[in-house]
Amino acid sequence: MKDKCGIVGIHSKDNLKDVSHLIYYGLYALQHRGQESAGIATHNINYGLNFYCGMGLVTDVFNNSLIKSLAGNVGIGHVRYSTTGQSKIENSQPFFTELDDGFIAMAHNGDIVNSGALRDELIKKGYEFKSDTDSEVVCYLIKEEAKNEKDFLKVIDTVSQRLIGSYSLVILINDELYVLRDPMAMKPLVLGETDDHFVVASETVAFDVIDARLIRDLEPGELIYFKDNKINSHILPSAKGSKRAHCMFEYVYFARPDSVIDERSVYNTRLRIGEALYKEYPIDADLVLPVPDSSIPAAIGYARASGIPYGEGLIKNRYVGRTFIMPTQEEREIAVRLKLNPLRHELEGKSVVVIDDSIVRGTTSESLVRILKAAGAKEVHMLIGCPPVIAPCFYGVALATKEELIAANLEIDDIRKQLGAETLGYISIESLIEAIGIDGDKL
């Protein structure tokens, strides 16, 4: 399961302070949101556009000399996981295109549902696409609209009305930074500042690393830009009266636990998820253990509520990247063991409650139960921090097809039997809503 990406935008208050190194550190803090590629685009008052993208982690793509070559007074950055488009250099971001009087560079987190139709329309107008992503579509829509309208507030307004889906955007138009959150505010986007810079990012952890102060989350459909050392805000007409929505996976899985999203601590939300799981599934066991790392706070919450000791029965190898989808059960178990190794002396003869954030296909969970029992666990009780995933998501979360989603095709007890667990319990929708602390119709 993958979220699409993380974005950063930084604007120097006096047009003299460099932003490239701060963007680098912000992207480093957001590396959990994307590990396929990274990129930075800046505007330099002397040279214009500076731009570089590469495949891999932020530390693989950039070095000191590259960061110095990207020096500029305003810029944007991006780390990518793919939902729309393959994992290749052509799909790395930011995207950029030339204007009659400069350039546009843009980075995107989310998924534009109607990007195919918009792409076909632009191709008929003569646009040639370098990538197969929806992000490049948005970039060219802005370019096309800018042919007849020089007020970029109006340009972005018009383009946003054509987009269906989720999007948080940082848009660099020459030396001006525009930042946009979609009318339902599906994807997180926060605004902060240092003494010398205005900063926007997907999560507040990007602020912590550069010692920026959080100002607030962007509102649904809010477009902000920076002028005369001030934050200027504009609410898109398309956002008026729009229903607000949240992606629950941000709280359950995607976001770092030390982030704050829409004024809610992700860590505390996950603690409450664990507490709710205990209320719904009060299991008599010897040990509570998480599937690291995203489930650690929920396991702590369950342990505190139940009084059952918390333990680390699984040790994560943090130097393993993405593993291939293995065709056989034996190879799938090898892939799991590459990332998670059981502590036999902690597990032998014990009944364990295993907390995980989600089950998608079920193949990893099945391998995990098998590995825990092979390591000596007497009973494995699996509890899941989100409700059964029964349908794909079209708003920027890469899930399996409905045919591959185990909960869409089997009853919960049948899933339990397939996994080989003594218990399988999912948090209820009502308890998840309460743990996040929002109205049910906004999730």
C-alpha cells in the first residue's frame, strides 16, 4: 500500500536567503512518503530556474555540490511513490515547462481522477507528454490557461475547477510560489515559517527538522501565495459549500507519528486506536507486539489499556527497501524475513496480540503468522487498526484491485483461517472515527 508523495515549498522573506538546503532537509523528513524519486526546483534571482531530479532516496539523489548548484530564493521539492504512472525518471517531480516569459515548475501529492480525459484534450492541442502521470497534466493545464490570462490567481482558479480528485500542489511560477489544497482537503498540507522563510509541506515533521514554526493547516480549497513578506490567502470558488473529507490512512499508516495533521496528533490518534482495539477485543494474552513501525503507537495503546506487557517480538531491518511481489509462499516468507525477524526468546510458548495497521491482500499477514508460530508463539491474535479494506481508492492511495483485496472476497472468519491466526479483529468504523476525532461524514 502506497501513498503518492510528499511536497515542500519554501519562500525567502527578503529574496536573499537560499532555500535549497532547507528543501533538502524537508524532503529528508518526508522520505517515508516516497522512496522512488526525489527532485528540487528553485528560482535564482541571477540565473532563473535551477532544477534536478533523480531516482532513489533523497540521500541517493543529492549531494552537497548539487544542493549548492540549486541555490535560489524560492523553491519546491518532491519525494515520490507512484499511483498514476510507473516508477521511472520521466515520472519524477517537480515537472517544469516553459512560458513565454519564464517557466512553471510544479509538484503534486494526490490523484486526479479525470486526468486521462484532460490528457487527451491537451494532446489534441499539441502537447507532448514526457511522463504518464497526472501531475504533468496539471502542469500543462496551467500553461494552456496562462496563454490567455496573466493573473495566475485566476489561472489556478480556472484549472482547479477542472480537476476531479485529491491534490496538494506547490507551484513555482518564475519567482512566485503558489500553494493549493483541494476543495475537500483530502491530503495534508501545512503552513509555517522561520525568521527568514515561509514554508509549506505535506507534514509538520518537515518543519521540525528546519526549526520552523507551525502556523496552521491550509483550509479546503485554499490557495496561498507570498508577497511583500506576507501570506496572502484566496479560497477557490469551487471550494464554497464543498464537503470536507479526510484520508484515514494518513492517521493509520502514512504519516509519521510525530506529525500533526489538521490539528490532530498522529501519535495520539494511534494510541487511541490501540485503546479502542482493546475495548472491542479484550484478549487474554502474554504479550502485545506491533508490526513495526507504523503500528507501534497502537500497540502501546493496547498494552496500556489491557495491562498486558508490550514487547518487541519482531525486529525490523531498516536497511531493506521495497521487496518484489514474490510468486510462491516460500519466497513471500523470505521477503517478510528480509524486513522482520522474530525474537524467539520473546515469543516461545507465549500467546501474543499482534497489532498491524491494515490488511490488503493478506499475503504478508499470512507469512507473518506462520513466522511467529515457527518462532514458538503458542497463539497469534491479530488486531487491525483500520476497518476491512473492501474497495480500491481513487484519491491517491495505491491499493490492490477489488479482486485482490482479501476482505472484499472473504468473510472475516474465513480470512482468520487463511492467515492461521487464533483471532482476527478489525477496528470498527465508529471507533476509528472517534479515535481520529472527526465527524463521520468527513472521513
